[in-house]
Amino acid sequence: MRRIFPAVLLALLLFGGCQKKSAVKTPVPPPVPAPAGAPAAVTVATPSTKPAPLEPAPLGKTISAPNSFELGEKNFVVGNYQQAAAEFEDFLSDNPKSKDRDQALFHLGLSRVLATDSNRDMRKAEAAFRQLVAEFPNSHYKTQAEFILGLQVQIEKLRSDVKERDDRIKKLSEELKVLKEIDLQRRPSRPD
């Protein structure tokens, strides 16, 4: 009998006291006859439960239209840089206090740099990177923006050097042409 009591108590706790009320009644199994010579079984009565009122299903998360930052990010990821730049510009003008401004400025600059030749605008890209560096000195995009600005300075210097070299080559070619003409005038003409 001492062995049965803890099992009965455990069964009461599991099925009676801790069971959540539900609209569905759980069937009570019919009593099993005890084998001959065994002590009489204790019948556990389950409390009758009333069906719980149905609760409305929880509402799902409301789907809202993506904002211009999200649209800019999506366009940037798929390589539509012109549209991404337009979305980032809209976001920046509409959200002057947003926590995502540094990222929007960085991606705006990259969008301007990576756009196709007809839509590439290096001056606007530089302006976005400079604004990022000035407004967000602690942003983790700052070092990348400074690096890109440094590369742009090097590119401009190389372009300037190439232009100077081309101008010098052109000048030397003209001088060579003049020297050839002088040389031709000094040489006596050869008879054929």
C-alpha cells in the first residue's frame, strides 16, 4: 500500500492539479481490474471541467510598406544603384534624426560611385562621404568613408599627372616635328 500511495499522489498532481483547463474533455480510461491477490486499486476521480471560452487567435505582425531606407537597401543589394541613391536621399531628407543616417550616407556614396557611367556622380558621392565623416565621428562607416575619400584624392592626382604627361608628350611631339622640318631643310637634296 505504501508503494501505491506515492504513485496515486503523483497521478493526482499530474492529471488533476496541474492540468490546464481546455475546451476538450480528456476521456477517463475505464478501471482495470486488479489481478487476483493484489490490493484493491484506488480510483482517481478527475474534476469535471467546463469548456474554456474560446479566445481570439493572436493577431499576426502587421505588415507595413517598406520605408525608403529599406527600399534603398534592397535596390543597393540587387545593383540598382541609381534607384538606391534616390531612396537613400529621400530617407535622409525625411529622417534627419534617424539612427540609420550614417549607413544611409555611406550607401548613398557607394551608390553614386557604383552607378553606371551616365549616372555616376563622384562629386555627390564625395559629398555624402564627407557628410558622414563630419556628422558621425564615431560611426564604424567613418573609416571606410575616409579610405574611399583618400582613394578619390589619389585618383584625382593620377588624373592630373596623366594630363600633365599627355600635355608634355604633345608638346614634345610638336617640338620633334619642328626639329624634323629643320633637319630636312638643312640637308641637301639628293639626286635620284
